[in-house]
Amino acid sequence: MFVTTLGTGSPMPDPNRAGPATLVQTAGQNLLFDAGRGVLMRCAGAMVAPAMINAMLLTHLHSDHTTDVNDVITTKWINSFVPTPTIIVGPLGTQRFIDRTLATLEDDISYRVHHHADLTWEPLCEVTEVSDGLAYEAEGIKIFAFPTDHAPVHPTVGYRIESEGKVVAIAGDTVPCEGLDRLCKDADLYVQTVIRDDIVKNIPIPRLLDILDYHSSVSQAAQTAAKNNVKTLILTHPVPAPQPGTEGEWIAMAQEHFSGTILLAEDLMRVEA
């Protein structure tokens, strides 16, 4: 099982970091977790064409994690030669979100259907809403959803992928909570979005200070990893984006609490579970 951090950025545009998205490849499947800004460009960098994406699983409906959901749906549709649904899994509210997304695409859909004689169907989306339990199953892969805590964003979920004798945990945006502990228990890889609270606390901008209460700090992510016997911790979605030469600071902070392998994600970093 391989994990590629396709996009490791935040809501702030960054020329080096696309929006949040993680690719898990196992048992011949390409599983996309979240679809932030530039996701299909990063998929191209990982040699995964839109038609090769077997399922898209959303952790929550914040814009930075969903900006390119419409691009995944549209580009997969126009690159398919037979009706092929986009499989979408997400928390409660995902069906409504997809319905609204398709509504915004109505004009584009009409243009393409009327222009291409062989494109006789509109985009197909099969949505499953999840909160706690089995979320997806195929080719011996089992993916379980667990509730996380990103309040006031609610509901939110993380995903535990069990395949080929390995476990990968994709946490999304969350503070430590009981669901997160269950999600990453004994995981081979645990992918967690993080912030440097020591830096953010010193930036006198209220809207930025607000992020402190609903994201895991580097220390909290490391404590969660240690508490739950994780083998490798991947820090992603770092806020603020690490300046060149400071990457070691993030690793050192996590090492104060966790003795396993620690990686600070970059776009298109590929790790084997």
C-alpha cells in the first residue's frame, strides 16, 4: 500500500503546495482523499489519470478540501467512453454538496453534451454518506470512517484504510478526540494535518488565531501517534507553510512526543506503508 501526499497546502495559495489531497494506492485501486486546489494536476504528476480514480472520499466540506471536486467529476466524465459513475464518500451533507456542485455545472454539461455526439450521458455520481463504520469496500480493501472534531465544522470524518495487511489512517482536520484514537490505533501510517501553534499564537490577526482551536498542533499529532502505537507519522497541511531551512523544526517538535518515524509532507511525496 502506497500513500502519496498530492497536495499539502492550506487555504492560502502557495506555489509549492497544492490544496489538501492524499492518494492511497492498494490492490489495484486509486483512492483519492479530499480534492483541494490543483488536485488533478498533482494526480498527473503521480501518473494517475482522472478515469483511474476509483473513489473520492471527503473528510469534510471546508472549501480548501473540496475546491476541485467539480474538476474531478467533470474531467473523469469527459474522459470516459462509457457511463462511469464517480464514487464519492463523505460525511452527512455530502449528497447536498454534490447536488449543488452538479447544479453549478449545468451549463458546461449542456455545452459538452451538445458538442460531442458520442457523449450521450451526463456526469454520474454515486454518493455514500458516512459517520462511523464501514465506508467503502472493494478488492479486499476495507475503509472505515470515524468521527473527528473540527467544530464548528460538523460533521467531519477520518478514514482508516485496511488492505494488504497494512493500515493507513487519514485524519483530515481535527483536534485530538476519541474517534481519532480509534482511527489511528496501530496504524502503519497516520496522516495528520497540523499547525505550528507556537507561531500562530504570535500573529495578531483574529481570523488566523481562530484556527488554533480546531486543528491539531504538531505536538498533539505526535502525542496521538505515540498514544496509539503508530509506526509512521506524516505531518501535512502545515500552517504556516514551513520556510526553507525550517523543516527540521517541525520534525524536532514531534520527536519530543513520538519516537517513531516522522515525515513532513511535500507535494507528491510517496511513502510505502
